[in-house]
Amino acid sequence: MEFREFTINNRSIREFEPYYLNETQLQKIQSRLNSLNTTVGKEYGFSFNYFEDGESIFKLLDGVGGYCGKMINAPHYIGLVLNEVNHKTEFLGAYYMQELVKALYDLKVASCWVTVMDANDEQQKVLLQGKSGTVQYLLAFGGPDEKETFFEKHHEIINADQKYEQDPYGIAVITTKESRRSLVESIYFEEWGNVAPYSVMEQRGVLDILYYVRNSPSHMNTQPCRLILKNGSADLAIINPECEENYTDAGILMYTLQGLAKELSFPAKWQYIEDESDNPEYRIVASVGL
């Protein structure tokens, strides 16, 4: 249940202790960054920059970047560099940035996504570290300000099937301070807008996956992602396709969905889809085996 525990207990931390991480933790993080940069990053057109001196990055971006307009002060940062800004690199870069969130969580290191889309040319130059491209997001990370709160388990794993037997369409998402869409609002069957019947989700054995994937974070908690169940797979779609942040949110959700599916013994193989339909209502961005 490791991945399900991650989806319900990981939280974005916006206040960090000022101390730096220990050498062992930093070496593991840097090793993972190097591995991603030389494999999937090189193939798909993105990379990660590591900033050990968090204070200088905070001063550089104070008043410009941040979460909901407030720059996060952390001892370390990771920058997501997109060689070219397009939907595919936004999606894939976000997928692997969220993988780093999981890697940090496993090391008992807190983190938070930080938006830096308003950084000017001089600030971008610092963030790029001599590379070409654009940095839209940073990952702030370090020791949480309240260790005991971050590392304790806030919620327990439940079986979604049992909950659904009691109230299939009124299931309450895991309690948090943020509201989440109900399952029936987010899952379609075979085509857009056709609400997936509970019986279909139960027969497919995907209730646990669909229950927990709703805890995937999104920009301002807008939850722009929808799933369309098909024969042996599911299409991942976003609403409001003109909103660039939604492709990032979709990449994060795909990482969450794939991790849950793999843990629950589904094929979990996925692929990005270049939807050129120009549909103003929604856009298909990926497909995954379920």
C-alpha cells in the first residue's frame, strides 16, 4: 500500500527549517536528477537543475514566483527546464517532477511546487544555469517546519469497494481541508459526458484506483482532469484546454494514476496523446492500461 499511502499522506509544505539536508540525502537526490536528465529528459526535451543555495533563489524570485503569489522560502530547489514550451513537454516534465516529489517523500524530505512563470529574462538566465529553454516551475524542498506533523500518517488506507457498497454515488473523498470532486463527476464510460455506471467500475476492479487518484494535486485545486473508461484502458482528458497549467496537472495525475495502477497489479502502461482536435471543451492527453 506504499503508493496509496503516499497519495493520501503527502502534503505540500510551504514553511521549511532553514538547515540544509545531509550529504547522504543530497547525493541520492542529485543521483536521481542525473539519471532523469540523461534518460527520459534527454529523450523528451526537459531537464532538472539543482539549486543548493536556496537563499539566493528565494531572494531572486521573492515577489515574482511562488504558490498563490507568495514565494516559498526553502533551503534547496529543483528547477524544471523545458527545452521548448509545448503541451507534451509540460505534461512529461510534470510527470517526472512529481516522481521527484515521491522520491523526496521516501527520503522523508518535504516539498512544494512553486510557479515561476512570471520570471523575467535575467531571472530565467539564473534559473537555466547556462541551458536554453524556460523554467516554469521549481520544486522547493527541505526539512519541514513541523517534522512531527509532516511525517505522521494523517489518514488510513480504506477499501473503496466497501464504501461504494454503502453509498455508490455519495462516497466521501478522504477528508482534507480542500474539497474534491466526487467520483461520478470525474469518470466517464466510453465517451465524453457519459457517466460511468458504478457496476462497470466495480466489474473492472478500478474503484480503488479511481478513489485514490482524486487526491492528485492540481493548480489552485481546480481538478481539470477527467478519465474516460474504455475496453482495457482509460483516456486521460483535461477541461479548458487553453489553460496551460492543466497540462502540467495532467502530467502529475498520470504519475499518480500509473503508480496506483501498478501497485494494484494493473498493466499501468501509458502513452502521451497529441490531440489535434481543437475541441474547446476538452482535450485527450494520454491513455493508460486499466
